[in-house]
Amino acid sequence: MKASALVIGGGPAGLGAALELAGAGIKVYLVEKEAAVGGWGARYVCKATDKCRQCSACLIPEKIQEVYQQPLVEILTNTQVVGVEGEAGSFQVRLQREQTLDPALCNACGKCLEVCPKGAIDRLNPWAAAYRIDKEKCVAFAGEDCDLCARACPTGAINFQRPVVNLDASVELVVAATGHQPFDARRKYRLGYGRFPRVITGLELEEALNEIEGTDIFGDGRKPLDVAFIQCVGSRDVQEGAAYCSRVCCKYALRLAGLMRHREPETQVTFYYMDIQTGGKGFAEVYQECRDDFAFVRGIPARVEGGDRLKLHFDGVSGQSFATREHDLVVLSVGITPSPDNAELARLLTLNRDEHGFLKGREGIYVAGTAAGPRDISESLAHGMETAANAIINLEGREG
């Protein structure tokens, strides 16, 4: 097919959509606002123990490699959509590319990390070949006179004087696969996140276990041997405007717990939950195995207090009542919330949003993955491919 498409977002859904479109002979501009493709899923740890736990984390590096090898996909990182005009079959798109850190020149030597006073430079995920600059932490982007990282860079990859580049493209269709935002656990102040170092989110545990072999996630020799997972943080919560189930929290929490037990057999785990959602590929089996290994308390803690050990205060349900339990580590299983970019993207693409803030597509503009609602990695990848396949059918129908 002699056609072109814009895919916005390089997470699982965006990768799946780009590969499906390119496989049909369509030129794809894959736009990712971060310094590397992969999305949140690229930060997740493989949760295999003595066997595969079907968490699908391994799919991300596979699809990243595939998309880089696909000649019809042009990957544009550090790039955002700033304008869209036209209609289905004929869109004119304006893109804006930030070039302060050129990933093509970055060799990830680490010299910039050593001199940055604010820790504003890091690797986005283990599969990223280059570093990125966190604009919210970088004092130069806040207007201060600082170029320590640029002076330390031996390849000239960092240059605060490089201008932003505007790019134009004409495409027949658009796929918005802009992903989601994990719930901000600081909004649940009573649970201690941001106040007690050993209260962390599920994503932070994923990233920590991705970087080490054992379970010493804080690097101080104090392995957490008594771990609590608090479920539904930011999900099924009317007060937070998120009455829906995020569908992924139970899956990643139980698999993470299994991985911690596999790495350190002495680890004791307690789950505090409302309900356990067992849907999805192979998860019912994982849950049944976990029922024998871990403690399950039906009830959400009211508050967490610090000390030598963290104290959880809560009331149970089903006739059970508990006052306090102590743990070495508390993991908040945060849910999926709409991307904070959705309002602006809906304006640019003339899209509607549902009652929760997730995007809804229209003719010629399709929404895939968690941009449309909660999904796990495999579901997002499949949804991206399915969405692209439907877009191809519609495009063929217009051309016919």
C-alpha cells in the first residue's frame, strides 16, 4: 500500500500498531515524547521463577528490536505532536523535536550523571541505548545557568543551544497510543508514600528488582523479609474519580511477590485487598499457587506509620477486625490513570474522552492500548495490532 500513518506513543500498543501497519506496506512515523521507545512496560522486571509467569515483560525488548529493524518505521524520539489538520485519509501533522540530548551521539558513558547536581539525567529503561534529561529536575530548563553535563559529555551529545526542530508529515491515518500514568501515591497521604522510605509503589519495586539479582532493593543490606502489598491504591476509588478496576494491579503484585519469594525464600508476604481479579493469561494458576504461599487479609489499611518497622492500622471485613500489623516493606499497588497529556491531545486531534478521561477515537484517528483504558502488556500489544488492522481495512475501503 502506498500510504503513511502516524503512531503517537512508543509503548506496547504503539509498537504493535507500528509493526502491523508496516507489515501492510504502510510508511509509519512512530513518535515518542521520551528519549526511548518501550513505555512503562520497558521498566518492568521479568517475573519468571522456576518457570515463566507469563507477565509478558519479555515482549517489550523483542518488539523494540523488531521495530528498529522494520525499514518502513521511522522512529522519532524526544518528539511531540503540536498540530494536526485535515480529515480521514489526508492529515497534515506538525511535529516538534527536542534536541538538547541527541540519542544518536550518546554512548551512555555516565560522565553526565557524575556531575549533575540534581540527578536530572538517567536511563529511561534498561533497553534504552542513551540517557535522557528530566526537564522537571534539570535547573537549566528552569532558567538557571548550568551546563555541567554538556561540558562533561565527551561526544557532544548534550547541547543546550541546539534549537527545537519542527517537522511536517502528511498521513492517511493516526493511531494515538499515548499510554497512561500510574496513580500518584502521594495523594494517599495516610499510606505514608513520600514520607517513609520503605513505602514504595509497585513500579518502583519493578525497577529495583530489574537492576539487582536479589532482594536488597535499598542497597543497605537490610533485605525486606516481611512485605505488605496494599491493593487498589488509586483504583475502585470514587473519591479519586477512579471507580473502575485497573485490571493490572493484582497481576503484577502477586507475580512480584512470587519473584521476591523465589529470590529470598524466607520472605513473608501479606496482601491487603478488597477483591482479587484473576482474569488474564495464566493468572488464575498463579493466584492459586500464591494462596498457599502468602497471607491474604481482606481489608484496606487506614494508615501507615513509620518506625523501625512500618505499622499498618486497619479494620478487616467479613467479620474480622485487626488493629495493627508490622512489616519491613509496604508496596502500594497503584492503578492506571489517564495520561496527563490526554486533554491537550484530545484538543489537537479533536477527540472526545470518556467519563474517566481516557481517549475515544473518531474516523481516521484510532486509540489503542491504555490510552483507551486499563490493559496489561500483552493486552495492550494485541490491542495496538488489532486497532491497526481495523485502520488498514478502513483505509483500503476508502481507497477502493
